[in-house]
Amino acid sequence: MNIIISNSSGPLYQQIKEQIKDAILKGELTDGELLPSVRGFANDIGVSVLTIRRVYDDLEQEGFAVSQAGRGTFVSMGNPELLLETKRRMVEEDMQKAIHNAKLFGIAKEELEAMMNILYEEEDNE
């Protein structure tokens, strides 16, 4: 797992958690896959074990991971509705940015829809 930490992108635990969630949503981490140990992961990316423990606790509370005493923390996709809702929210956030930029640059709704349709169809053809 490749985690990139930036000093200017918010709290470390939040950056790490979001990157792990993103990897789960993209299928890079699969259901039941063992996440790195807290200590090993902390050493690998140069953060405190408390930071990684908080990340894993948050992921567990949000339904993206499950901890098993003595075994570790595993990716959990036990709630497909939660995963689908999270994916929708991510798309909506990107769409909000696109809508904001379109309005800022004076692009009409119809033109934005046409652009989206073209890009969506091109993606299917790749």
C-alpha cells in the first residue's frame, strides 16, 4: 500500500484514512485483506503508532475495517450499501466542483451535460 503524506494537506490520520478508504473503494484492497500491523505501518510511513491506531479505529467505526484480537485489522466490505453510498458521495463531490467551475467560467448547464455525456461515453470505449 502506497501512502503519500503531505505536510500541507490536513491532519496526518485523516490523509492516511482517506487513502486507505480510496484504495478499498477502488478495489485495490479487497474484502478480508489483512492491513499492515499498527507498529509496522507506523514505522513504514514514519508516523506514531497512535496515529495508525486512530486510523484503524475510524475505519472500523465507518465500516471499512474489522479488528480481530491477536490477528490484526482486516478490510471489511460487510455493508455494500455503505460502500455504494460512499462512492456516490465521492462522485457528488467531484460533480459539485465541476458545477462550481462551470458556473465560474460561464459554461451553461446544457454544455456541461454535453461534456459529461461525451466523457462518459469515451470512458466506456477505452
